[in-house]
Amino acid sequence: MVEIRKNESPVISDIEKIEIEIDNLPLDAAGIIEPKTLHEARFSIYFLAALALTEGKVTVENFTEKKVLDPELVVLRRKIKATGLSDIGLSSNVAIHMKDGKIYRRYTPDPKGSLEKPLSPEELKDKFRTTSGLPSETADKVIEKIMGLERIKSTNEILSLV
């Protein structure tokens, strides 16, 4: 979605439908079609895809409760059909069908964050901040402890933060 947004800049209101093909496992884990809370949105490929397409990224700043209920994102995520396939690993196929008949397609064999395309340390920290569910101050303290893991005496130093 991020690549299509970056390279094609589709007009969101001109999208007719979006088809996503991913492995069954991530679809089972993130298959909430109509998330109502930020926690549910963490497990919704529909919300995450809509957010990535409209904003070009998913970060701590734009991953908010307000966005989960944003009418434009609700309309867009309802246009998404996700299909689970067997044995395709972490790869994905996306097709964005526009009202004028144009179709934007992307195949991602190895998504960012996979073994083949690891996240940078900063991207990993951002992902933790976004997905941990912790207040940003607490998430930053946990990150600080983990980055200095060799200096802590006990894992309780991390656990006591959460």
C-alpha cells in the first residue's frame, strides 16, 4: 500500500475496490474487518491497509483511536477484500481497482521486517511504539532498557516498567 501510494498516488475517493492476498496465518491474526478500538485496529489488515494507503505510512503519530473511527478510512476499509492463501509465507499481492478501470498492482515477496528485509533499529523502535499498546513514555523506557540489555541485572527491570 505504501509503495502504491508513493509511486501512483491514487485518489482515495476514486477507488472502487481493493483485493489483498496474503497467507492464512497473518490473515487469521489480523482479520478484524470492523475494528472499533485502537487495540482491535492492531489486528486489522483492513484498517492497516487503509491507513497505509491514505497516509503513506503507519506510525505512532497516525495510529490513533481517532483514525480507527475516521469516516474516510471506514469507507475505504470496507472496499477491501482480503483472501487467505496457503503456503505463501509473508508475501502478498495487492490490486487496487479504480473507478476508471485502472488497476494498480504490487507483489511483495518479502515485506519490510522479514528476515530477508529486516527493519532498521529506528524502524524497529517505531514498530514497538506503535504495536505495544504502551503509553509512549513507557514504551521509550522499555526500548531504552532493551537497547542496554547487557547492562541490566534482571529482566524485572524491564517488566517493572509495564
